[in-house]
Amino acid sequence: MRTSGVLMHISSLPGNTGIGTLGKEAYKFVDFLKSAGQTYWQVLPLCPTSYGDSPYQSFSTFAGNPYFIDFDLLCDDSLLNENDYSNIDWSENPEKVDFEKVYNNRFLVLRKAYKSFDKNLSDYKIFCDENAFWLDDFALYMAIKEKNNGKAWNEWDSDIKLRKKSALNSLKTELDDEIEFQKTVQYFFFVQWKKLKAYANSNSIKIIGDIPIYVASDSADVWANPKQFLLDEDCNPIEVAGCPPDAFTDDGQLWGNPLYDWDYMKKDGYSWWKKRIEHQCNMCDVIRIDHFRGFESYYCISADSKTAKIGEWRKGPGIEFFREI
């Protein structure tokens, strides 16, 4: 049986707060897909974007993008008033996202919603418990990043960078409120996403999710799991990912993502990947992995290289990885 669908990232939906969200326009898009006889809605990665605002460079492969939280829905939950966000200058062009304005304004509004939120809510506590395997590290990572004016984690003080227990315990106490804010924002996202996905599924629309094969160097993923990656003793990448020169570029593509330590991952039973895939399966119906061929063989570039001209291909984990997953 042949089926079809549409690729439409959440950011590209119409909206009145500078960027597409998980609100009414997303539900209208589901209605459109159903009326058009479609089966699939494909999105790009839903994770929070870092510098450059690419969904393929994220602070976490597990977290949701706060930009997509719909303020009207928070208003319906009595966490915001419409005037908290309706008079903000979100963009000069309603058909384009001004990421600087979104970044500068969106979190101000979310902090207002956080102040109104009951953190003793049982659903919130359940969410935090069920997602603790990634949420605790992510919330702490984002809180520390906020404290350090956005610096990458490998530029933090060494005891924090290397995750010394005493240093982290001290920061958990100092940054308790900011950590709670980060967790609450993730709760907002996943509540809204879960409801949207349920609506799509009830209308026979399946969601195709998307994850990059690699994660960003400046991410909670690498900071919290350094042994899974090829890093030196100072937690800097030894080698990075990219593509060799081709018809599109003479210098190749230097992505800069740290490479996986596949030998360590194999000994560890691919536990990090299992959690990643399971988490995505809970979010979406079908998963696309970007640069999938890297599981067969991948291109390695020295971390101090300025281009991707010089590198080497190495064998990936291959079919054994998928049997294990």
C-alpha cells in the first residue's frame, strides 16, 4: 500500500509569537493532512537549537525546543495572560523567524509562566521522575550555561567541566530555582507535544521524527556522557565529523561534531543509543536518522583541522548495532 505525507517543521507553521508552535495552527495542519488524504507528517529534530539555530546542532538530543511552546495554550491553563506576550515585537516580517528576537523575548514570557506554575503538581513530578535519566543533567547543564553567560561547557571551570561531585552538588543548591525552571519548560513542551501527537494519531496521521546521527559538541549529551565520545583528558574532541570534498565543495564539510567511541559503546551495550532511540519512539511513530550511512562507515577529521580536506574513513558498528537496538 502506497502512502504519502508532508514535511513541515513546527517552526514553519503560522503563528503570532514569531515562530510556529504546538498550538491551534499545528492542529489545523493535522486537519489539512487528513482532508488531503495524507498519512504522514514529517518534522525536523524537535530539540532545542544552539548557536546558529539549526535543529541539527542542539543542546540536547532528548529535550524539546522551548520556542515551540504555545503561549495561548499556557494562557488557557491560567499560567499566562494574553498581554504577557501579545504586544511583543516578535518579527518585522511575519513570514520569517527573527531568531534573535525569539531568543531574547521568549524566555522572558516562559519565566512568567513558570512563576504561575504549581511545581507540586503530581503530573509534573511523574514527568520529572520518568525523564530523570536525561532531564536532570540537561536542566543542570542549562542552568550552569546561564550562569556562565552561554559559554560552552568545555570552557567551564575544570571541576565543573569534569563533573566533580562536590562541585555539582554545590551548583545544584546554588542554581536550584534555575534548574527547576528548565525542568518546568520541558514539562510545558512535552505536555503540548503529547496532546498534539495524540490528536494527529486519532486522525490517522503518523509523525515522522528526525534525529541527527551526531550530537553537538556543546551539549548536555557530551558533557554528561564523555566516555561515549572521542575526547581528550580535557574533554575536547580528538576528532570530529564531516564529509570529504565533493562536487558541492572543494573543502568538504567540517561539521565539528565529536565522534562516538564505538568500541566503548559496544562494551557498554550501546546503552546511550538505546535510551535515545526509545525516547524518540515515545515521541514519534517513525524515526528518520540523518546521515544514516555513518553506521556503516564514517569520515574522521582531526579536531584542529580548518577544513575537511584531510580525513579518513572508518568502519562503523554496522548491522550488529541494529540487532542490538
